[in-house]
Amino acid sequence: MRELRYLFALLVGSKRKYVDPSRAVEILKDAFKSNDSQQQDVSEFTHKLLDWLEDAFQIKAEEERDGEKPKNPMVELFYGRFLAVGVLEGKKFENTEMFGQYPLQVNGFKDLHECLEAAMIEGEIESLHSENSAKSGQEHWFTELPPVLTFELSRFEFNQALGRPEKIHNKLEFPPILYLDRYMHKNREITRIKRDEIKRLKEYLTVLQQRLERYLSYGSGPKRFPLVDVLQYALEFASSKPVCTSPVDDLGASAPASGTLLAQTLPSTVEQQGPSSSDVPSTSPVQRSVIHKPFTQSRIPPDLPMHPAPRHITEEELSVLEGCLHRWRTEVENDTRDLQESISRIHRTIELMYSDKTMVQVPYRLHAVLVHEGQANAGHYWAYIYDHHQNRWMKYNDISVTKSTWEELERDSFGGYRNASAYCLMYINDKEQYLIQEEFNKETGQILVGMDTLPSDLRDYVKEDNKRFEKELEEWDAELAQKAQQEKLLSQIPRAPAPSPAPVQAGEPEYLEQPSRTDISKHLKEDSVQAINKALAEQEDRGPEAIMDTSSDNAPAQPAPNQRVVEVAIPDVGTFVIESEEGGYDDEVMLTPNMQGIIMAIGKARSVYDRCGPEAGFFKAIKLEYTRLLKLAQEDPPPECDYRLRHAIVYFIQNQAPKKIIERTLLEQFGDHNLSFDERCRNIMKVAQAKLEMIKPDEVNMEEYERWHQDYRNFRETTMFLMVGLEFFQKKSYMEALLYLIYAYQNNKELLSKGPYRGHDEELISHYRRECLLKLNEHAAALFESGDDQEVNNGLIIMNELIVPCLPLLLVDEMEEKDIVAVEDMRNRWCSYLGQEMEPNLQEKLTDFLPKLLDCSTEIKGFNDPPKLPSYSTHELCERYARIMLSLSRTPADGR
């Protein structure tokens, strides 16, 4: 009991993502271990758990009682009573019994009420109301229902033939609100009357269905057809053009020549053997090999009817027969329609039998559904629980707790879909508000939430656990920081001097050679241990600034008179004292990920630069940078870490841009004038600029080069539209968000048409665009329902200017089923007003507006100009995009 208290307290107030229940589970396993060491059925486990808790509370209650009868909260919450009334061998009896989980059979029933009806009646119940019958049977009537009513659905049965248990996957529907009046003892007389009436209606229904079946499956042979169709076929036969000859004689009269007939009847022989010069001697010009012409020689003669027809029929006979068949067909159609309407009326009457006011006084609301997926001997369990304060369903699946919907619950719980179905339903008395009401502080009157709802001992326990968790986080962060520092030091260690690079071959620059993953891993294995030890011993105080320092002594260089000195902190690189000519340094460019990577690459190529000169240092640095970007392009990072935004070259590599385009782009980055702050960087920059000047006009297609860079600019612009739209969406500014998301979706769709890595996740943009429209539609409908002229006009403006123009965008792609369903939901919401009473002016506005909403045209209307986008640096864009994507990943996907 103590461990369960701790477990539930942690679920209320823990800061952890999930709570480990191992200690409580181990105790339960030991307590419930069976003699044969077999796995407990989940129903048995639940029964034993409730019994155990009942015993524990009973002991506690008896210890604390003051002369009064002790109250057991388990009994008061989960246990009810029913009266068993029946006849056994001609003798009547009545017994009152207590129940906890009420068992229900699933097999053979379509909904929960059918299961309950079957469970409440056993045997022949006619004897219960007569004095002389000796038949046996009994009825169950609830006399006292618990606040929490649990139904145990029996979805497992033993297959005698196979000698093993099997799961019942049949579909069983259950309602969110269950009225139990018909099962209460106080309503037994009216319920018996209604049951008799339903029985009579069902007997009559069976007769009508049998009669209808005779119309729908007519005939005496193995194959049956609808009688209406049989009469129609007979009418078509009688009305066909009569012929005077036998169909066989007709074919013989118009048969082709014998040679052609032979070709038609024996084509397979000729085709299998194949023509051969030796088999078919050419002795005469008249003799020719047989050629099969299926589309000319086998064609049906034009005067032969396509369907059978009567050979001899007079006009008078045809007139009488057509009249009879027409009359009979009409009679059959009317009879079939009358039977179907009668069956529908009876079904409706049965459905409404218990809907009168006296039978809807005991409502129970569905609170939790326990689901099993799998077979009888194995599977997975999860639960849906209704959050009454947030008015939504939550799905509890191991460590994952996510928002859910009634539609998802139906799909997973009713059965008949995959192998998942509910095995336990928990309903709560909808009139007992204390079950879901929030707790209040008796002194201050404030609502108690979280740990404030716990007793003092449990509150202290949870606080201690939260402190341990915070300490674990600190240790984890320290461990990650130490690991990152080791990796950073490893990357800063100078490598052995590299030989002078061979001349770059035309058309295949050295830095475009893809490095072998095997070579890289082997190189790291050989150097890792020595590198880390050396770094800790010799490079402890040296950061990126030390790597970039090329002077042999520590004396700072004196800036020239025409230069300025600026101290710049570049993220992930370090702090530098920059010397550059006035106007020759751009702070924003120096902060870009591209520039950070280039500075680090130049720093790592220092030893090659020192030994072999600027050109060798340039080739080493550019190869290091390309290798790094290539690795980034090959990774599959989470959405918040999109390397394409940081580096245009990653975008080009992923989309298989020509190597010449990548080469020129990388050379331009190394030739950036902002690298002139340092002698080594300045010399490498000059080498890159010289390489750029050496590229001939015919070596790089500048139009293609510009197209690739324009595509990348479009990608960044699409990212900005998406990012700003999602930021507005999270602020619930749906009107502003919609316009940004529309342009994000349209631009992204155009990008994705050129390649799968040209844009962003289309489903994500589609989801939030759809959600914006649905929320705006609900807001507009609420304004319309208010009846206030100004608000009604505002609601119609939203519909006419925002939603209606967007509907073709959702309908243009028939494969987007969710978009089509959303459009229908929006239309149905407004069509539902047609049958309601409203002011004449509202009716007039609705009549004028609905045709625009119901227009099925997929012609996309023109929109306003795209909203203006603020100017973002690459660093700021990446930060804001990462922030918004991270916030989405923390939020459960509603329908995504």
C-alpha cells in the first residue's frame, strides 16, 4: 500500500517525464504469484488488486473507527448491488448480491446495451410473471450502482477444437453516455413492458426481413437475383429485335472460306510450331503461309444481334408481355420499398424505446477505456482516460501520454480494426460531481493543484525525489559538457604535416572527392587515445583563439593606421581580435555558420599552411570544410536542426547539384573579403579569389548557377513563411498564421516538385494550415450564432475573405483525404443552420453566403500579395526555427 501511495503521488507531482513503477510492480508480482507460475490474466489481476486494496483499507478503517461502522473507500467507490429474481424448478427466489467488476459477454452482440440485456436475463424468463409455469430462469436488477461502474468485457474464449484460448476481435460499440434506468429494480415493471414490446417488434421485423429477402434473392437454383432485375432482363429480352434463323445456322451461312476457317480454328498450332521455310514450301505464287487475323476474320457480322432475342413474336404478343412486365416490375419495386421503409421504422422505434424522460435519469459518463492489442497469449496494453477539466481524451501508452480524440478511441477500442479492442470500460456517475470536481483549500478557498492536493508526507516524498532528479540532471549535463570538451580538444590538435597536394585535375576539384568512411574511422582509432592525452597535457588552456594564432611569440601585432580593431565573439568558434580596414568587415557575415566553418577549417589547416605555403593550406582547409559539409548532408537530424538552413552547400549536396555549382559556391565563401582580418586567412582568401578568376566562362553555366541559388533563396523564404506562421499559430493568432501558412504550403509544394529534399515536410504544413481554417471556421460560426449585426458581419468577412478562397487549395489534391474531410466539416457546420429558426436578416445573409461556401470548383482564386517577411540573419533564422520546431515536438500531435 505504501509503494502504491508513493507511485500515485509521483504521478501527481514528479518533474520526471515518466515515473518508474518497478518497486510497486515487484511487490504486486510477489503477492499475486500463482502456484503454477503462469501469467495472470489481466481481469484476474484487476480482481486481486481491488481485493487487496479493499483488505488494506478495511484494516486501516477498523484501526481508526470511533465506535461507528468503518467505511471502506474501495467498497463505496467500486462496489454495487443487484437483485437476482427468478424461478428454480417452479419455486421463486430473490437474492441480493454485491458486485465489483460486472462481466459481459462480447461474442454475438453489436453494442453494450445488447451485452447488458443478455447479462441481466438468464434462462426462460416467461415463468417470472406467471403462477403456473415450471420453467427456470432469472433476472438481475441493479438496486445500488457504484459511483465508478466497471464493465469487464470477455474478449477471450477457449477453442475446444484447437485446445487453446483465442481472442474475440468482433466489433462492439459503446456510448460516451450510458443510461442505466432500464436495468434498475425500481423500473422493472416498465422495463418488462418495453422488453415485451421490443420482442414483439423483433419478431415482426424478422418476418419482414424474410419477405424482403425473397424479393432481393429470387430464384430456385443455386444463384439468386433481385426480382426487379429478373423482370427487367425479361423485358429487355422480349423487346429485342426478333430473328428468323437459328444462331448456329446464321453463323454457318456467313462462314468464311475453308482456309480462313482453318486459320481461325487452329491458330495455336501455327503459333506454337512457328513458320519455317522447310515446313511451308513455296512452290506456287498462290500458296501462302496461313496468317491469323483476329481483328478482321473473327469480327461478328453486323446483322447479328449482340444479345439473344425471341425468334417469333407478334406485335400483339409483345404489347401484352411488355405491359405485364412493366406492371409487375412496378409492383415489385413498390413492395420492396414498403418493406424497407417498414423495417427502418421498426428499427427506429426499437432505438427510441428507452429515450423517454423517465428512462434517462441515471446517466453514467465514460471515464476510462482499457485496450488490448494482440492475441490471447500475447499483446500490448494501453488506456484512454477522459480529462474532465480540459474536456479531452488522453492516451496513456507506457511512458507516452498524448492528447487523443473520440475518433481515435473508437478505432482502437470498438474492435474489428487490426487486433486492438477494449477489454474494460469504466463509467462514472454523471451526477456525482465530487468525482471530478477540483479540490479547494478550506481556509483560502483557492483551487488545489499538483502537489498541493497531496498529504504532507507524500508531498515531502515527492519533493525529495524531485531534488534527486535535479541532481541527476546536473550530473548528466556535467558529463555531456566533459564529453563535448574532449571532442573539442580532439578537433583542435594539429595533425602531422601533410605532403604538398597534387595539382587539381580540371573538372574534379580535390575537395569534391568524397572521403571514405573506413579511412576516417581508421584514422580516428589510431589517433584518438594519443590525441586526447596530448590535448589534456599541452592544450589545456588553448581554445580556438590559440589555434588561429599563427605568431611564434605572444606579442600582439600592432594595427596599421588605416585599420580598426574589433573584438568579436563567434558562436562555436571563439572570441577574436579582428583587424580590418574601415568598412571591410561585416559583423553579421562573421556570425554565419558558413564563416564559422571556414575559420575552423583554416585553423585546422595551420600545420599544412606553415610547412607548404598558402596554396597548400587553402587546399587542406577547403577539403576539410567540404568533408564536414558532406557529413552533415548525409546525416538525418531532427527537424529543429536543419543543416540546409545553415549551409547552402548542404542543400546543394542533398539535392544533387552539379559539382561545378558546389565548387564555385565553396570558392566564393573562401574568397569572402571578411576573411582579411588575419594574415593566414587573408592569404588563403587571395588564393580562393585567384581560383575564382581562373574559372573560364564555359566551365560553369552561370544561368544554372543562379537558378540553384534562387531555389535556395526560395527555400529560406519558405522556411520564414512556415516559421512565422507557426509562431502566430501558437499565439492563437489564426488569421495572421493562415496567410503565412498558405504561402509556405504553395512555395513548398513548388520546391518539392523538383525533388524530395528541396522543401519541408508537406504533411506538417498541411496540418497546421488545415487547423487554422477549422479554428477560424468555428470562430466565424460562433460570431454568426451571436446574432449581433456587427459580429455576424465580422464572421461572414472571415468566411468570405479567408476561408472560402482557401477551400480550392484543400480540394485541388484528391489524395489529401484529411483536407477533404475538413472542408466537409466546415460546410456541414453552416448547412446545419438551414433547419433552424432565425431572424429574417440572418436567413438572408446565410442564403447569400452558402452558395459561395458550397461551390465545388477547384479553381484557385487570387490572393493578396504575400505578407512581408522581416530580414533575418542566418544565425537568427536557425535559432528561431529550432525553437518553434522544438516546441512542436513537445506538443502532442492533434491528428497528425
